[in-house]
Amino acid sequence: MIKPDATGAGNSGAITKMIEEAGFRIVAMKKTKLSAELAGKFYEIHKERPFYGELCGYMSSGAIVPMILEKENAVEDFRKLIGATDPKKAAPGTIRALFAKSIDANAIHGSDSDVNAEIEGSFFFSQFERF
């Protein structure tokens, strides 16, 4: 998911291009805006963490671009493509090194497991929206 900071800065196209050039197939994609309530549901796993309120506020502050991607070894390869959460520690040429503003406004979210990728994809897309 391309986050509000990157979408607001006009970087969605460049990020999408990097994703496709890295060999990912985009099976579903849309531009949308989360309400604070929906952001809370998406990040419910973090509900007890001190940053939860700020995270929900940030994720509902502007447009996002959720996607479902396909590729062999997709989760691991995507995590490498996006780089470390802290853009100062992200490898050169990664999405976060190129487009993130800070550790909080870090341009993009990537699922951390195949199971979570399925859950997160289903949050934004029904089976019938995928192509």
C-alpha cells in the first residue's frame, strides 16, 4: 500500500513503476482514502501500542493506493524492494530510501507474511475486484 505521504507528494506512479520493474504483477489496485475507523480496523493488531492513535490519524490523512501483488517469493522480495522502515537505514535504491520522509511517513506498507498479505488484501479487495 502506498501511504498518504507518498501519494500526496505525487510519487504513486514512480513507486508503481518500480514495483512492476521488479517483476511484480499488480492483480488489484485502487486509490482510496481510509476513514479513521477503517484505519483503526486495518491496524487493529497495534491497538495496544502507544503509536496506534497517531498511525490511524496518519493513515486516514490522505489518499492511499492499496495493491495486491503476485510474484514468486513475493513477500520477501517486496520487503527487500521497499527497504527498512526507517528510511535513513534503508538500502540505496529502495522505495523508502527514495521516497520516504521519515520513519513514520515511510511511503509504503508491505505485508510481513503470506498469511497477513491474504488478510490485508481481503481488507481492501473482494475476489471479484481482482484481475
